[in-house]
Amino acid sequence: MPLTDEAKAVLRDVTTATLTTILLKKGLRNVWIRGAMPLRPGEERLVGEAFTMRFVPAREDLATPASWASPISTRTAIEEMAPGQIAVIDAMGIADAGVFGDILCARMAQKGVGGLITDGAVRDMAGVRATGLPVWCRGVAAPPSVAGLTFVGWGETIGCGGVAVLAGDVIVADEDGAVVIPQALLDEVVAEAPAQEQMEGWIIDEVGRGARLPGLYPMNEETRARYETWLDLGRRRDETS
């Protein structure tokens, strides 16, 4: 299933916590990108297809300022990005060299790129924030990428924050971090997510009314029956309104 506007709209209303629960039920435990947290407090939920990029450890003959002009460079990769895609950058968790700074992020924002996710660091924090590009990262570091990393390519399978990410996988990111939805499971997740969110919202309301957790979360048969009755009443109200 492609990431349609309708699918995006559904996922923008679903938390990453809910998505990890849905994916866990499907047998996927390792979908949360470790170390990637929002650079800016209050960042809106981000949804888009992954544009993968990969760094390896720095090698002195390759990781030089001159390499920025190479055909295989972060600059060239940015020009290949499409509007709405999310750059997912494998920086091997290295946090003492910034993979991107304000100039590169400004170009991405100008192109309409959806955002940037990395298990590494960014640099020029004030400038990056000023671009308005949504960024999830491990932290901030003043040194450039070549101080600790060598860029080797884009559009291939990467490991970011301990998670395998394929180009075209769907990324959802919020205040809890970034989650990877395999493209092959997108239709199932989109179909199930609203019901999962609705159920958890009902459980929260029950907790607010003083309900005890055993039998509520997870639901036992009696609680499930009460929930189904509540759903049925809601459907009837919708039909008569």
C-alpha cells in the first residue's frame, strides 16, 4: 500500500506508542529508533516515507571537507529527496559529529522534505531550528560529520538506532520518538490503528472513573462486553444524527 494522503491523515492521529503495540501484536518488537528524539519541544507528529542515508566510521582519506563536493555526498543525496520524504540517517549512534547543519537543513526545507531522523547529532542548532525542518536526533555537536563519519550512500537498507530501515518504509515520529512501519504492513496498520486508539481512549476514561486495572487493561470478557456495548451505542447515535 502506498502512503496515500488518507493513510497519512490516519497516522497523524495515532501515537507512536499505539503503533508499537500494533506492530508488537504482529511479531515486530524492534521498530523504535533509539536515540532519535525531537530537537524542538512540541514538534507536531511527523509521517512520511523513509529516504535512507548511511554513514560509516571516518577514514582520513575519505572523510575530508573535499568529499562534500563528491558525487557521493550528502549534498547530492539531498537533491534526490522528494517532497514529503523523511531523511533517515544511519550515523551509528555517533553523537560527537553533526551529520547535518543549518545550510543542508535549509535546502531540505526549501525542497519540501518532511523531516530528518537520525541516531546521531546535528550541528548549528539555532540555525537548524530556524529552518523549520522537523528534526529527531540524539543531540547536538559542533564538529562536522567528517570529524567522525564517512558518508557512503543513500537509498539502501540501513540500521538506524538499532532498527533496520528500508527505503520507502513509513516513519511516524512524535514526542516518544520515531517508529518504523514496514511498507508491506502499512495497510494493516492503517486499518487497525484508529480502533486501537479508540479502545485505549475508552480505557483511559474508565481509569478516570476509578476503574481497577485488573480485567480492564488488558480487557477480560466482562470489560470487552461493556466496551462493545459502548461502541454499539456510539454507532447508533451516529446513524440517527
